[in-house]
Amino acid sequence: MILGTRIMLDFTYRTLPQRVVFGPDRITSLREEVERLGATRTLVLSTPGKRALAEDAARRLGPLCAGILARAVMHLPIEVARAGREEARRLEADCYVAIGGGTTIGLAKGIALETGRPIVAVPTTYSGSEVTPVQGLTEGGVKRTVRDPRLLPRTVIYDPRLTLPLPPAVSGPSGMNAIAHCVEALYAADANPITSLMAEEGVRALGASLPVVVLHPDDLAARTQALYGAWLAGTALGTVGMGLHHKLCHTLGGSFNLPHAETHTLILPQAAAHNRAAAPEAMARVARALGGSDAPAALFDLATRLGAEMRLAAFGLSEADLERAADLAVESPYPNPAPVTREGVRALLQDAFEGRRPGG
């Protein structure tokens, strides 16, 4: 929507204090960015599978590196966060470099929530976590979110070369996860014209680049465009609230240990269909950005084109699990344009379970 001169604007926009360094080979500025923060004992974080990247970061930091902790796991169990905090205390770390995807950045946030020390994020996926003051933490089989200024990484280094090894099976869902951030930002209760511009551009950039990334994983230009879209997506969601889509994904991830990006991918078209009638302007912007006529259908078709699995059933859930997921999702629901009812959520989950394409 292009705002005319007769439209009365009334909104609140929150600017997040963050330094962003973007471009191929910008990982070379890692030490400089840590020095800029005045840190001298940096803890480098990664998942076990990304330890080689953590070791490369440690070499770049030289004497500024106090140690490596390669123990980040999906959905951040509280036990892992506590172990990370203890290691940070033991090393007297004054900064955390998180290199990897949302899992690793989540661990850095879990540590910083207690210590208040700065985070330097080096994302290698399209999760967007690096630009939000939001964290998911799982305890007792329930994943809850926390929003706190201490969670926002102080600096983000976006180097698209670091995403080149990301296989198509991971790149597609990771990018759809970012698109989900854009879609929810567009219909958030506290949406505003600034984040909506970012969100629509993020959908456009990701929708155009992801098919190329999946087909030609070594295309640096497409990787750069996808990372740009992910930055916009995370930034947009980081300044507004989340809705039913994220509530469902947090429920399925935290309580059933489903993979994060893949869950976002298959839930997104169904959540968009649930909200279609209640958020027509947001849906129109998503459809326009994807070159389609109906947002939920266009989102489903893009995910399918990327080779994503669109059936919850494929991840081992039973229909009995859907009953519990529906119960959990309607407890303390996030603000959402369409009413969040147990019956509506259960029907949405059934569509996702069977992988139905939303009708336009």
C-alpha cells in the first residue's frame, strides 16, 4: 500500500541499537569488531557440527579469544543455557561471538540474558535471530520466549560466503523461516509503515533468491540477496510482536522437538490461510512480493518449489499429538489478527499434518 497525503498516520516505531557489517569476506573484520567493543576475553560459540568455523573465528581473534564452546543445540534447553553461563563465568568472558545459525545465536542470548555481556553474531543461515532481542528457551518440555534488550547482538557480521556450504535442503527451509518473520511482521498488532516496508522487501528478496540458491548453491549473488532478505526479515520482526504462526512453531519445536526451520516452512501457508480474511492488506503485500494472487497459496508453492517437506506427519507426529499441540497453542496465545480458538488451531494443524495446499 502506498500511503496517500490524506492518510492519517499514527504509530510507534522502535529503533534497535545495532551495528551491521554486510558483504562478501567481511568475516575478516571480526577481530576489529570485537576490539571496537573493548572486549579482551571472547568466548566463541557454535554447534558441534560447526566447530571448524568456531576454530577459524578463534584464529582470527588471536589473543582476544578466551575459549570455544561448541555445544549449542536446537530450541535451547535450559540446561544447555546454564552450562554455557557457567563456562562463560569460568573463562571470565566479556564478549560472545556466535557463529552459525539461530541455534548458536540462541545460546549466546541465553548466556547474555544473565551476564549482559555483548554478542557479536556471525550468521551462516537465514534465521534472523541475530537482529532480534528475542529468545526461545525450553524448560520442562515447554518453549517460552523472552524479549529483553540484552539479547540483541551488539554487532552482526553478514558474510554471504559463509552461507555457500549450506545445502539446499537446509537453505530452503531456513529462507522460508525468514519469510515467516516478514509475514507476521506485516500483520502484527503493532505493525507500522517502516517495518512493513522492510517486511515486504524481505519477502521479495527471499522469494526471488531462494529458488536460485537451491538450484545453484554456489551462486554468490543469490546467496547475498537471500542474506539481505533475512536481515530485513529479522529486523522487521525484531521491532514488532509475533502471532499465531510463531506460537505454533514454538509449541511444536519446544514440546515435540520438531526441527525449527522445517516447522516454520510447513506451518506458514496454513497460518497465513487462517489469517487471510482478517489481514487482507498484509496478504496482498505478500502476494505482490511473490508475484502471486493469493498469499497462502503462493507461500505453499514457493516452499514446494524449494523441495520442502510440507506434511507434519513426515516428522513423526501422530494425530493424537495434534490434540495436545492445539491445547498448548491456545494457552497464553500471542496477539493475532484472526481469533485464536482451539477448534481453529486444531483444523490448521490437521491441514499442516496432511500437507494440504491452501485454496485461493
